[in-house]
Amino acid sequence: MTRICRHCSSPLGPGIRLCRACGAVNDIPDLDWIECEHHPTEPAVGSCVVCGKPMCGDCARSAEGLFFCEDPEHRSIFLGWTIVYEADSVFEADMISKNLEQAGFAVRQFDKHRHNGTAWITERLGVPVRIQRNRAEEALQLLRSMRLLDDTNKPEG
């Protein structure tokens, strides 16, 4: 049976707690809850869709049904930038970012495991590499031409 996100109804894979679509934290029985980055005694209700920071109900900010942290730039990053590569490690994301930067692209990446509340999570959160939306297709073509993009690291959607 496929689980769905309690917040946005997107499908969740087995053992997945953080919804990739909206950032909501979905509890799984018998697993420890994810703690808020700023209030470790409070369970997180969402994680920022840009940086992955887990937030309790007092810290979470929601816009258009998505969770964002307190960084005001993250909403504009989400709207103006798109994920062109989903790396398994910071090292891999750095390699992809350096190749894109050398080709003249502005790049943003966020390691979602770097927060206290998510550092121990075993589910794959990935390290998304973001490019400005208006240059996304050009960046994807470059990654394909360098044979750096395949079915395992293509962005969803």
C-alpha cells in the first residue's frame, strides 16, 4: 500500500518521512520523531523545501502549501531556481557544481543532512544542485554531454 503525505497527498516511498513535494514531516510508527532545529524538544512538522531544515509548528513558515525556514531568500530560490541534479553526497554535488560554474552557470546546493534533526536520518535526502530556471535546459544539456546525468540522478518532475 502506497503511503501519501498528510499535507499535500503526494506519494511517499517506503520508510520516507520527509515529503519531497511540500516538506511535511510524515511520522512512521516505531521510529523516533525528527526534532526541530531550533527547539530540539519539539517534533518537526515540516522541513524547508530548499535547505531541509526541520521546523516545529512555531518555526515553520508555509507559503503556497510548502514549508520554508526563516531564511527569506529560500522562497525566492525555490521559485526562481530548479534542481538539475540530485547528488548522493556533498562531494558529488561539489563536482557537478564546479563543472556547471566553469561553464558560466550560477549554482546553489544544500546538504539536507547537515541539520541536527536530519543528520541521523538514514533515508536518502540527497544534495540538490540548483540552477536558475531560465537556464535549466542548457545546464541539463551540458550535464548530458559530459555524461554526468543519468536516470539515477535526474531531478524528479
